[in-house]
Amino acid sequence: MNVMMNPRTCVHPRGKFIVGVHRPRFDVKNLRENETLEILGQSEDGSPVDNRVNFPKTDIHEPKADLIYEIANPFPFRGATFINSAWADPKVGRTEIIGIQPPPPCSLVQAMDRFIKDRGEDEPLSEPEKIRFLEALPRPVRLGLAQSSTDPGELAALARTCCKILFKPESKIPWGLGYKKKKDGTTIPDIKDHEVFEVLVNNRFLPDEYKEVLVLRPGVQGKSEIIGEVVSENGQTHVFEYLRRNSYIPWGHFASNMANDAVRYRAKDLSSEDMEGIRHLYYQRIFVRTAEQLNLRPESFRKNLTPEELEELRKSILDALESAPDTPLDFNAALWGWNFGFGSAQSGHRLHASHQMIHQQNAMIPGQVEDRSGRPYDCFSFGDLVTDFIHTFKKTHGISFFNAFLEAIRTNERTDGRFGESSLIVFEDENIILFVPKAQVSEWELQIITQKECDSILQADTGTRRSLDLGILTAVQVLEALGAQMVTSIELSGRLDRMGSGQHLMYSFIPRLPYAPGTFSEAQLRWISGCYPEDFAHACRRTLDTQKENP
């Protein structure tokens, strides 16, 4: 195993993971001149507690600090993971403690009613009084309530403080939003506090009739055109595809949203048909746009492609690319992502992107544009970093990186060297593996990898696409069941017209966990973890088994 690992990766060419072990022991010169001794308080028996330990009189000798495991990410451009054994060891053999407790019920107006009752007053706050009370609250408190309240009535009242809602006569049922005109003559919703509004509409405890009026009804979020749709035979699944013309992604992007008559705010509410519908719109859009570049036209028009038609179109694209390999596509990379969950702090800091129910985004990336001087400029795609790396790995070691990677996943040994649960695999079928990365960029990161070479979704046949859909749904549902409320999911894929690179299609699911903000460590691609990946994989499998037993 004494092989120089160049390029830097934890995947050994013989199909093993390499783990560095830091055993810190050191001496430190004491350069302080003065002492600032203070009494900090007193213990239960009344004896004083001081800070004398903070001002040693000698040099420092540390014989045995916490063991730290350093694991280079399989892909060098993603940095390295550092696992603190003092944090991870207590979870060994006790994977039931891996998880986050759900937030407790929260209602300020109910607390006020209890306070009024405790004072001996009989009358709780009336509906108009609740609205006036909520309006009088400091804005950070209203933001906190919009995020944390689990009281539908309170959230409905809070909605009335931040936007103009129209109600049916003699009814508390909203039917629409009030609109106002801007100076340029355009009409926009009459929203008084956009930030509170944004947080509020992402709270699943807001009554569905308010969600419908405030954010879900087609058109209420703006003039983005709906250019695709999936409706299941039983009518339970309904997905719209929106076009975002002026996007932060050059050349626009597409968003596949659960429709207003299929409300889904939690991963557990998503069915396999829902996920297949959302993903179908992604496959369909990428395949149709690629076919157009090759002067291919699907037979159907103004119609959703069936799975069979989608597969025929995919095969036609592959045939066209094979017959004209020197004809590059102007847009030759797919971009896919999913921001699941929403979070905002009372300070106003956005903790995660808006989802406004469940939606996924996709776009296509050009191969080149021109710089300001008219010269070719190569456009960035995250998957290119994988392509570049596996070419370097093959050149250095003479074997396929992904063959070694898959072998390392299957033959994994525990990071801490103990006996016990060692598998990283959470779920697999003949097409994909859902697993815990040996080196995680978030303590609960999960990944999917195709079992066979598959540069992009263009090489994913019907069976592989179904496996990917199921794997994506499983990953997010498991993370949510463990307590994750915000998950960023991304696809790592190669260029559509550069097949045969040895690349495997991958997906990464990155939760945002409490007490783990991005800090200087993460900015330097040093990912800090307090859990061994093998124990987290065991926790995921246990959770998945529980979900199967209690669907």
C-alpha cells in the first residue's frame, strides 16, 4: 500500500480507502508575563471557583490530545474531512443517538392566552386583537414566529400583518391577494414585509388555503411561463415546469414544482410517483433541448412525452452523436439541483434557499462563449472537475478511478479500526448505490453513484433513471427522518457529447445541520465531523428499515 497518492485522494488504486491519523502530542513555551486571577463564582458547597488553571506558571506539555482522523476527499477539489474521535467515539455502537429532535410546538398567542388566564381573566385575545398584537411585535420576533410557529391560526393572523389578503364575504377563507401598481405601471402583490412573507409561506403549518393564495397558485409568484406538466393517472401527482427567463444561471433555467393541488412541504409526503414526475420533467427538458441542437424532433408536440417516447428520444440522440462525433453541441452539460427546506434566522440571515413547497431546478451549460475580445472562453461545469481528475488518476495509476472507488466502497474498513458495523452502503439495486461518503463535506452527507459507467443522464436508460429517482427520494426521506430540515442536492455529471470518459453519474446530498455553520475551516475545504461514516451509514439503514415497517 506504499504508493505515492498523486493526485491527492483517499481512494487507493487497489480499491481501498486511505485514512490519516493525527496523534497530537506537543510542548508549548509559556510566553505570558502577567497573571489576571479572578473569582468566577462559587460551587454548591460555597467554595470559590477561580481561573487559576488558565494561568499556568510553567511551559505546557500535552502528552495525548484527541485523536483526529484526516481523510482526503475522493475528489481532490472537495478538500478533506477531519473526524474528532472524542466526538465520534460516544456514537460507536449507539447509532440510535444519531439524530436531531424535532422542534417543539411553538405559539406565542397561545402562550399569551395562558398568561391572561393565569391572571384570572376570562377572555382570551380576540382575532383582531391577535392581529394587532402580532403587528406590534418587533420585527425579529415576527421573523422568528414566521419560521418557528406551529400554530396554524397564529400563522394565518401573521400573514394578514405582512400582506393584503382578500377574503370571501362573511368568511375567514382567503380567495386572493391584493395587488398594487408600481410607478412603471406594472402590477405586483401588495406585500408589506417581503422577508416575513417569504419565511411564512415556507412554513408547512400555514393553512393550505393560505399557501394556495399566497404562494402556490400558478402566476402568484410572477409571470414565469409554465411550459411542462406531469399529471398521474390517479391525479395524486401533479407537477408544473416553470421557465425562469432572467436567471442567476446564464441562459435561463427550469423549475419543476409540485402543483398547487398537490401540496408537499415534507420529504415524507412525497410519493415515488411525485419524484418520478419531478425528475421526468428534468430528463424531458434536457433530452428535448439536446435533440433540437441535433435537428431531431420528438413526434409529440404540446404534449408530455411518455417514458417510452423519452427513451426512444434518448436513443436517437445517442445515435446522432455517435454518427457525427465531431459535431459539438453548443449546450453540452446538464445542471441539476434541489434546495430542500427553508431557514431564516431572526437576524434576517438566510440559512437556506427558498423552496416554496418542493421544487427542483435544471439548466443547460454551454461549452464555450466569447470573452470581451471575442476569443473562446470555456464555460464552467462542476462535473468537469470530476472528468479532469479521473483522467489524471488514470494517467498516474493506469486504472479507472471509479473501478477503484466502487471497490473501496464495497470493501470498506472502519475509520477507527474497530470491529463492528463497517458498511458505508445504505441502499443499492442493480443500477445505483446510495452510500455514506468516507470523507463527508457535511457530517450527514449521502451520495448516489451509478454501478456502471454513465457520464450523464443521456446515458441513463429507463431502468437507471427509475433507480436514480428512487435513490434521490430515499436519500432525502432518510435525512429528514433523522432530523435534517434543510438539504442541498447536486448532480456531478460529465459533458453530454463527451462520452466514454469512464465517469459515473453521481449525486451528493448535503444537509445543513444546527451548530455547523460555514466557518473558516469550511472556507479552506476542511470539513469537520463528529461521527464516523460507518456509524452514520448504520443509522441510515436503521431509519430506512423503520420506514419500511411503518410506511
